[in-house]
Amino acid sequence: MANRRPPPRRRRPAARRPVRRRTPPYRRPRTRRQQRRDAQVFLLAAGAAAGLALLWAVISWLLVNWWALIVLGALAVLGATVWAHRQRQRQAWDRVRQQALRYGLPELDALGHRDFEYAVRDLMRRDGCTDARQIGGAGDNGADVLATDPLGRTWVIQCKHRRDGDRGSAVGTPDLQRVNGTARQLYGADVVLVVTNGRFSTRCAPLAAQLHMHLADRRTLATWASGGRPLWELLPKIPPPRKGR
């Protein structure tokens, strides 16, 4: 017998791979901060809507009751008139108070350094420097008080307070050099002044003359603060006002 070939084996169908279902992406739970932010946004939106509704209601009411606009306008004019009158009275009282301002040396000695600067500012205002202001503090570049006198001269003043008066340490030349280096360049000073309730060292007067500065010691301060004469009448060689002012 002839050799018979064995029948070919049937291939088994390939097994189908199970279809993987896609899982939804993981979402983190909302934090408390996000919840508070969403609540704030909701409250703002609700408030804006309520405000618009109220505004529309008021406008609608005013369109019907137009006489209320006239009453509100009259009340506003009356209130502005009363406020302006009180402002004028307050300004007039401030001028009277400043013109009557007097300081004794014991009062000035008892002040702190910052209050001493304010006292010098008020004295300049008393003498007609309406724009006098205190600027002393960090970054003041050696200037404590700025003022413009009635003749248009710009004053840059450095204040040196001594709690012990003329018994305290003397004001030295470094204080003069500091304010001199910035007063004219930064502030456009016509008059550069150092005022103290104490005393100056012996080297200050010659240096001040060379630098065209002015010094007001305890004696000059006492005469000025007592209200006798303005400061520019007490200091020698005050420069005249600039031309064109």
C-alpha cells in the first residue's frame, strides 16, 4: 500500500483579546480653597444682579416721581454750602491760631526730635510760609522742613534737637556738610538753615559762612519762637528772592 499522508491539522482560531474598557480620567476632589472661590464668585454675581435690580427699581421710581430729584438736588446743594462754610471757618481759626503761636525754650526742650520738626514747621507757617511742611524721616537727605517765604525764597531746614538744651552735645560740622550736599541740588534751596535748641561747635560758624548756610542757635530760636520777628529778619545776609518770582 502506498503511504498515505496524514490529513492537515486544522488551525485553531486565534483567541480574541478582551476589549479593555477605557476608564474615565481620575478627578481630584475640589479643595476648600476652590470651594470658597466658587462661593465668592457666586456671591459676587448674586450681589451684582441684586444691585442692578435695585438700581433699575430706583430709576423707575424716580422717573415716575421726578419731584424727588429736585428735593435731593436742593439737599445736596445745602449740604455742600454748609461743608464749605465750616471749612472756611476752620481755615480762619487755623490762621488765627498760627499767628498767635508762641513757644518758650522749656517747651521746645521737652519735645522729641520729630515734634521739634513740627514745631519749626508751624513757626514758619505762622510767619507766612503757607506751604511749610515736615519731611524729616528715613531718606530725607538731610532736610527736615521745606518752606517758601512770602518773598518766594525756598527754605531747606535741618532741625537738631537737644533734650538738655545748650548743656547737651554741640551740633558739629558733619551735620552742616550733610544738608549742604543735598539742599540746593535736590530741593533748589535759596536759604539753607540748621536750627537747634542747643549750641553749635566753634567750627560751624566759619564753615557755614564758606558754604553760604545759616545757623539758628538757642538764642536765635528763643527770639523767633516768642513771636518777636520772622526768622529771616533775625538771620544775617539772607539772599534776596530770585528774579522772575
